[in-house]
Amino acid sequence: MKILDGKKLAEEIKSELRTEVLGLKEKGIVPGLAVVIVGENSASKIYVKNKKRACEEIGIYSQVFELEEKIFQDELLEVIGKLNADEKVHGILVQLPLPAHIEKEKIILAIDPKKDVDCFHPENIGKVFLGQEIFPPCTPAGILEILKRSEIEIVGKDVVIVGRSNIVGKPLALMMINLGATVTVCHSKTENLKEKCLGADILVSAVGYTGLITKDMIKQRAVVIDVGMNRDDEGKLTGDVDFLEVSQIASAITPVPGGVGPMTITMLLKNTIKSAKFYANRS
Ligand code: NAP
């Protein structure tokens, strides 16, 4: 059984990106990422801190805008408008969730699709549907990169994805279909989840429920990707998959922590650099 070490792969990719950033800087281009966070959500604050640190590690200019929970929607739209116009900023990320009084869809629509490095804008999601993505959504892209760098074949494989969210399950399903996999997407209304999972050559769980995926749901030698990032009763980070048991049956598995998580941030850095290059070619 092989552990798919996302942390190690992420370090490898970051080292490649660092070299790329140095090359861009020699041409006078400094990739820039703006991260907007509204309110006091502690998990969001940690994610934002990690993203800023990752930018610093590879030489991307980053700016974090910490806005008050009670900010008016129009004020937030104004911040985004300014970032759309800011030439130093090539990527804009609005950390979700947003407070209830703010319409998430309106905020996402306000981000210039050319700076939407998180791939939330409908225009960019449409491109994923067509297999023409400019900024591949970060978590699905991170999963595909793990599989590619671990030389795990996707073409012709039966893939089961548990979870149909707009940021993980659905875009990953589209990307895998476009790559030649046969994909089944499961969710909370799925009947016979166990039988469906047992058919998977590659099983991806993106639910948010500790211990959902047990060994009796896994085909011998299947590849198991655990996207879940959950906290157990003691506050320890866990995935959706019963790692100890499932790793006895799987041929390869991602751990939590140290699997998909580090790759997600790395894909964000990659998209920001890509956007800076597009910008340089446009101007
Ligand atoms: P989400 O929007 O809450 O979606 C969860 C999905 O799981 C939904 O489609 C839901 O079905 C389905 N589901 C819920 N209970 C189920 C059950 N008992 N059986 C089968 N399906 C069930 O979550 P998300 O944003 O995609 O995130 C999922 C998990 O991944 C979370 O733990 C999150 O923290 C983690 N995550 C990790 C990364 C990373 O970088 N590692 C990135 C993003 C998310 P319905 O649609 O029917 O409600």
C-alpha cells in the first residue's frame, strides 16, 4: 500500500513554482494574490493565514483584507471593484463562508473572471464543464495532480465521488469525465452507498463526516482519496475515511492531514502565477 503524500508533492511543486516566480520577477512581473476575509470565523482565519504563508514561501506578493463582520454588501463590492482594477493583484480570493446578510453569489459575480483563481465565477465553472478551464478549481486540481504525479491512471477507470459540492465533488466529476474516467457521484440522498463505493477503482470522499468510509466499502487495491477535513471530539484533524482499516485494502491512500489539503493551497499558488503570466501577455 502506498501513502499518497500530498505534503511532499506540494513541496516539490512549490519548489518548481518558486523557480517560475524568480523567472517572472526577472521580467518585472510579481504575481499578486489578494485574500478577502469577512468576520471572525476561526477556521477561515487559519486557512487565510496558511495561504498568506504559502505565498511568502514562493515569492508571491499577497495582501489580506480583514473586514468587519457587519460590513455592508456594497462596501464589500467596492473592495472587490478596487482589487479588480489593481494591477498588482492577479488573483482575488474571497474566503467563504460569508456572513448571512451578504449574498455570496453577488460577491462571486463581482470578481473579474480573469482574477478568479479559486474558480468560483460561473464563467470559469462553465469552462470546467467544457474542459477548457483556465483556473482549475483548486481542490479537484490538487487531487488530479496527486494522481498524475503518483502515476495512477484515470482513463477508463471507475471513479466514485462521494459529495456533490460546487467546490469539490461536482467540478472533480466533470474534470474526471473529461479525462476519460467513468464517474458516479454520490450524496446524502444516494441509496446503497456501500455498493456504489465497492465498484470504485478510485474512490474520493468529500463529505465532512469522520469515519463515513469504512473498509467494507472498498474494493481490493482501490485508490482512496480523502478530502474530508473534520475535527474529532478532541479537536484532532480527521478525514472521512477510516484510514487504519481502509489502508489494509487500498493500493494507495491519502492521509489526513498531509494529503489533499497541502495540494489545494499549492494549486491556488499555481493559478495565481498563471494569471500573472496572462496579464503580462495582455499588457
Ligand atoms: P459540502 O458543501 O458540505 O458538501 C458535502 C457533500 O457531502 C454534499 O454533497 C452532501 O450531500 C454529501 N453528504 C453529506 N452526508 C452524506 C452521507 N451521509 N453520505 C453521502 N454523502 C453525504 O462540503 P465540501 O465543501 O465539499 O467539503 C467536504 C469536506 O471536504 C469537508 O470536510 C471539508 O472541510 C473538506 N474540504 C477539504 C478541502 C481540502 O483542501 N482538503 C477542500 C475543500 C473541502 P447533499 O448534497 O445531498 O447535501
